[in-house]
Amino acid sequence: MDDGWKRVCRRLRAELGDAKFDSWFGRIELDRVDGRAAFLSVPTKFLKSWIQLHYLDRIRAICATEMPEVVEIDIRVRSSTRAPLRAPRNEAPVVRGGDRAASGGADEMKIPPRRHPTQSAETEDLNSLGGSPLDRRMTFDSFVVGESNKLAHAASQRIAKAAAGDPAEFNPLYLHSNVGLGKTHLIQAIAQGAEAAGRKVVYLTAEKFMYGFVASLKSHTAIAFKESLRSIDLLIIDDVQFLNGKIIQQEFGHVLNSLLDSTRQVVVAADRAPLELESLDERIKSRLGGGLCIELKSFDEQLRLSILESRVGLAKRKQPCFVVPDSVLRYVARTIDTNGRDLEGAVNRMLAHVTLTAAPLTVESTEAVIRDLVRSRDPKKVKIEDIQKLVANHYNVSRADLLSSRRTASVVRPRQIAMFLSKVLTPRSLPEIGRRFGGRDHTTVLHAVRKIEGLSSTDQSLAQDLEFLKRMLTEI
């Protein structure tokens, strides 16, 4: 039986490759052969289910050749006290191919010889998944609600107040906005509220998720890492736009599908909508887009004033001498129209001025204090989708025509104009623009840009069209 099982494992390794074999069969063990049945054991329920679903037929087929007396395979979850025959493995497996993304981009990464994982090792791995640190100031009580964020606030509160075992609502909840508009505040408030309700919550930044997954590969505890994520009530991921690497994205997709399919709550935050995350796997974008997507928009002046009043009130608790006249608050709310972080920066500068100089705040002195925070109005962020829609409407064609392979004159010229505007008005590269226009090559985009540049210098009508379209796209 010993020799037969080793032959089975060698054939599985040859068919699947070292990386896949070590991931799924590195900890499978032959307990015994009883009659015509071979009893195998694995350390976790997840591993048992995965092997039964994907590899059981293959194991049976190889056993029929190498161990003809075995006609049935029984896989069980073993206790930690037994020490039966383990599957043979290489001393230092190498992560290759797609796994390079998860290992930081190196051509190959040597993984140290596998240690027999103990319960304490797995527990340590779970503890490392305790999540990113939470800022205890970021609660619903300290969040200032206005027209631009009240929908996101209401949905977040509903999720945070749900009890363990309640059906998930708005799943997944996807919050997106530019920096400093409150999405991180909201998701941290969700995490703290759900914890207080007795639910098992993990809050992770995309960077923390990637670090945890790579660390689990190095320590050969990837299965425990993934199972720990699947066992929670609420998963919160911040800055998902930074999730890079093919293998890491695949694993995140598996975790996401597992939680959503089991009606566990998922909350995700990013700086733009799911379909605009070009580097993210299409299946993940589709799954995220299938939930409730809410954009937190820029603050209006009334909300900025409310945020300033809230922050000044908090600062005054520590420094009773900190007095800000209403005229100063209104001036700051009118002048700083970017985001909440700049508003908080303004409060900190005013506080420093009052406490360090003992001089009262006036509009004139405040103007000098916050000068570095007053920015010229940034141009409107133009999206390729907006360009395509506007050009299609202007030239009476459909957006689908622009993305199609049609080469009639009525479609080719608008398509070239849309490509030209995408190059001029967005930071996207030529290959990216080509992909957004039906998967075209970057040389096609370059030809279109040069063509429109040349024609616009001699065709006054085209030049006027281009100026009109630019104004329509960039006006605020």
C-alpha cells in the first residue's frame, strides 16, 4: 500500500504540476486500506470538499492502475493526533507563471520546505488576518450627513445594525468616490457597528489582503488563510483599485463568490465605479456591479459648513480657548471646496494659530493661515465612456457603432474623433484607449490621433466641432 500510494501521488504531481499538487495534495494522507476501499484524510473540510468536487474521479482512475485492489475512495477530515503516510512532495517547490504576481513579480520564488502545520500555526495565521487597524474616531456619530452622502450613510447603517444570522441586504455594498469624501469613514463605521452587534468582521485594505495571501503562500498556510475569510459574517475591503496580480485577484474572486453565495455580507470601497477598474478581473467587476453601488459626491457648501462646525466643536473640547467666528467658518466653507481632509487641515491650522499666537481669528488672518489649502479649481475628470456617448450623439451614431468593426465613413470619422479626444482629455495610454474601443490595437489609436490632428489644422468645421466637444466634456 505504501508503494502504491506513492506511485499514485507521483502520477498526480506529474499531471497537475508541482504548484497545484502542493496546494491541494500536499497534506492529503493515506490512513489505511480496508478491503477494497482506501481511506484518505485531509486537515480541513474545505480541502475535502475541493478534492471531492474537482479531483476525486482522477484519483479513482489512477488508483485503478497503480492500486488495482482499491475500487472506492473515502476522504475524511482527520484529527490532529494521527500521523499516517503523507503524500510525497518536493523539498522546495517553486511558484511559477501566474503566481509571480502574488510573489511580488519575481521570476520565481523559492518556498522553504513545508513544515507539518500544527493547530497553533493555523491559529497564528488566522490571527494575522485580524484585519487592518480601525480608527475608533470613525463612527456613525462623527459622520456628518448631507445630500451628497445620505444614501450611502443609510445603507451603511442598515448593514451595521443587522444581527448575526440576518439575511444580507444590498450585497455587496460598493461605495466609491474621490479622495476625502467619506467612504473610508463609512466602512470603518460599519466594521465597528457590526462588531458591537456581535458579528465576526474582517476589515482589510487591498494591500493587507495581498500581503496576507503572499505570506500564507510562503508559510504553506494558504488553505487556512482562505478558509478563515470564508468563515466570517462580514468582509470589508478598502481601496480595491489597488488589488493587483492575476493569482491574487483569482483568490479574491473565489472568496467573494463563496461569501456572496452563502449570503454573507461584503462591503467594498474604491475610488471609482466597478466597470472603470480597468486592471480588475472582469468576473470580479461583474460581481461587484451586481450589488448596490453608491457614489459619494462632492460636498455642497452647507455640508462643508456642517463638517467645519463638527470639527471645531471636537477641537474646542480639548482647547476651550479655540473660538472661531461664524464669518470665518463661512469663509472657509466657501473657499475650500475640495474634500473633508482639506477641511480638517484648515481646522488644525486655525487651532495652531489661536493656541500658538494667542491672536483671535479674523477672515484676513484665516486667509493667510489656510492659503496652502486653497487650490485652483481642478478640471473636470473626463471619462472615455462620456466621450463615446457625446461623440456618438453629436454625429448621430450609436456607441455600439463606435466599438464595432464597421468601417463606413459615417462611423470611422466619429470613432477617430472619439479616440483623439480620449488621448487629449484623459490620462489613458494608447493601448488602454484601444481596449476601450472594441479591443483595437494601439497603432490604430495612434493613426486616428494623427489623422484628426492633421485634418483639424486645415478643416475649420472639424476644428470647431472639436472645440465644442471639448467644452462640453470639460465644463463643470
